[in-house]
Amino acid sequence: MKSLSYIQSLLKLDLQKTDDILINRLSSNVALINQMSRYIIYAGGKRLRPLLLLLCARATGYQGTHHHLMAVVIELIHTATLLHDDIVDESVTRRGKNTVNEVWGNAPSVLVGDFLYSRAFEMMVEPNSMPIMRILSKTTNSIAEGEVLQLLNCQNAELTEDEYYAVIERKTACLFQAATQIGGLLSDVDKAQESALKDYGLHLGNAFQIIDDVLDYESDAKTMGKEVGDDLSEGKTTLPMIYALAHTYGDDRQLLEDAINQADNSKITQVIKILQSVKAFDYTRNQAHKSAQLAKQSLELIPDSDYKDALILLCDLSLQRRS
């Protein structure tokens, strides 16, 4: 199977122009902002969300240049949310490096996150498209709602699957959705194709986050760039735990409930064994597979091309991730 590097090579020039704009637009007269921005840019990451926007624009025949700009807007919004996430979660590592808040402290991280948001909004008006501005303003609002919902749901062993999906659709999938929908809007696609790309982004975003929640238990610190069981230590009840809580009894269920209610991952090895015993990871991966299949099906109205094939490939790659 082709890899992410194949998709990146397919968009080599687009990605280079996007990176150039990203570096240029992060420039500021404030030295600390420049210093922190460089740290963020070179911290790694797949830049998946801007990649999606570029692919959807190309898959629908876009010939202009605004897709580079809008890909940067999507990346800035995503990066701002990560900065704020790390502060809320009190995270010390991300992608194998110290978080910005660990290096510079919470106050500068909040303010630079605000700078990234405001710079994104400054840029999003340039295509002069009210539909695009409407999507992005709604998306940033949804992300904020998702963050608040997740905070309210912390240390809640009674969380349902529906409540879980309400969080991940706002917190993660909606930015995927915005990226794919905007890619189509730039090409002036018809309403049916716009809706198809929007659905694709939503389902792919769900699949991506579901797998992320599995990896928090199944992967290792070196591969993930953060500690195993971070979600548990933050009191987050994700899909593997929701399923396990519904299929365990007695001491095992009590151990899981205590781990969630006390935000305690000190017994992570025992927790993982219980999740494995009830096949919680199998169930969760199956749900991710269903979301990925829905994403693929959403692309039926999009004309065949190498770019469409790459969008389909991303569905498969999202299920096979190890980090």
C-alpha cells in the first residue's frame, strides 16, 4: 500500500507554497512570538488537515492559489487549539518534544495561541468568500464547545457513546470537515459535491480520533511522543473505556471506574489487560473502520483522479496509524 509520503509527493509544490506562506504569515514584530512560532513549526506533525484541503481542491479541479492560503488558516487554527489543549491538560510533551507551555509557561502559550487564532482570521478574509468565513467561524466555535464538553465530561465513568461522539465531532472532526468542505468551495462545486466532501471530512475525522484514543492505550511513549495512558491520567473517558465499562463487572469494573473517577493511570497495565479481555480495542477499531468506510462512500460523487485516490488512501492510512 502507498504511504503518506506518496500523497505528500503528489502535492509537493502545493505543500511547499503552503509552508512558505505559513512561515511568512507567522512573522511578527514581537520577538517572543517569532521564537515560539518557530518552535511550533519545526515540532513536526503530519499537517494532515491542510493536506486534506489541498487534496480536495485539486480533486475538484481548482486552478487558483487561495488553497495554499486556506490550508495555512486551517493549520493555524489547529495549532492554536493544540496550544490551549496542552495548557488545559497540563501536558509536558507532544510529538516527543516539550510542549510550548512546558518551555515558556502557560501565560505566553495562551497569548500565542490567541495570536495564531487572530492571524488565521486575518487571513481567512482574503479569498473574499462569505461561505468560507461562515464555515471557519462556526468551526472555531464548535471546537471551543468540544473543549468545554470534554472538560465537563472529565472523570465521568457514566459517559455514553453518544456523548463521546458529541465531543470528538466538535473537538476533532469539525476541523477535518471544514478543510474538506472549503477545498470544494474554492472549486465552486455544486451543492451535492460540497456536501459529499463535508461528509467525507466528518467521517474521516471521527475515524482519526477513534484510532487516536486506541493508541493512547496500545502504543508506546516513543512512538506517540507522549506517555501511554495520558487520557486516563486526565480523566478522559474515551471509546475503549466506555465499551469496557459496559462489559465488565465486579472488581474489574470497580478498578476501571476508580481509574476514571480519580484520573489515575497508576494501574494502567491492569486497565489495559481488562480492556483487552473484553475486546474493547477490537470494538473501537471496528467503529473507526465503519467511519472510514462512510468517508470512502462519501467520495462517490467526486470525479476519479489521483487526488481522489489519495483521499481514499487516507482513510486506510488513518486506520493503520501507530502515532
